[in-house]
Amino acid sequence: MKRPLSLYARVAALTLHLALFIAMLLTSESLLGQIAAFVLLAPLPGLVRGREYTHAWASMLVAFYCALWLAEGWVQLSSRDLAFSLAGIAALDFVSLVLYVRLRARERIAQTAASGAASH
């Protein structure tokens, strides 16, 4: 049986989310930065379970981090490369989270249509 595309988006989202958390934790120079990294763990149980609602609201959380890292990159010339790299990871995480929700919804609609057609 062919694997659904949403599975790949889900694995990408989980991998990128953990990569963002680890990168923030390792590069944080302050307690506030470490606390900000640990906030990313809040949606982790729902992401592991594949809950669409969690993926949806986690995308909003990650969009905030992406914006913060972009702003950091423009303000702090000394850490520009690091900040833009973290913003890139956050942006890819955002895309994979949203993509999972969209693909999963399409797959559910197709599955419902197929089961409805099979019953007639």
C-alpha cells in the first residue's frame, strides 16, 4: 500500500520542530532564550500523536519564532548567520506543519468519498 503524503509532512514537521528546539537550546546565551526554547515542547505530544489541531496551532507558534529570528538577524550583525539559519528552520517547520494539516484533510475527504462510493 502506498504511504500517504501527510506522513512525510508529519515526519518533516516533527524533525524540524525538534531541530529548532535543540538549536535554540544550544545557541541560547540567556535564561530567557532557554525558556523560549522550552516553549516549543508544548505541542510535542500532539505532534508525536499526529493530531491535526496541534499541528495547526503549532504553526502559529512557529511563525512567531520565525519572525523573532528574522528580526534578530537584522538587528544583531554579529549573529546574523545563526539567526537567519534558525529563521530558515522555523520557516521550514511552519511549512511542514501547515502542509500536514492540508494533506491530511484532503486524504480524509478522499477516504470519505471512497467509502461512500463503495457503499452504493
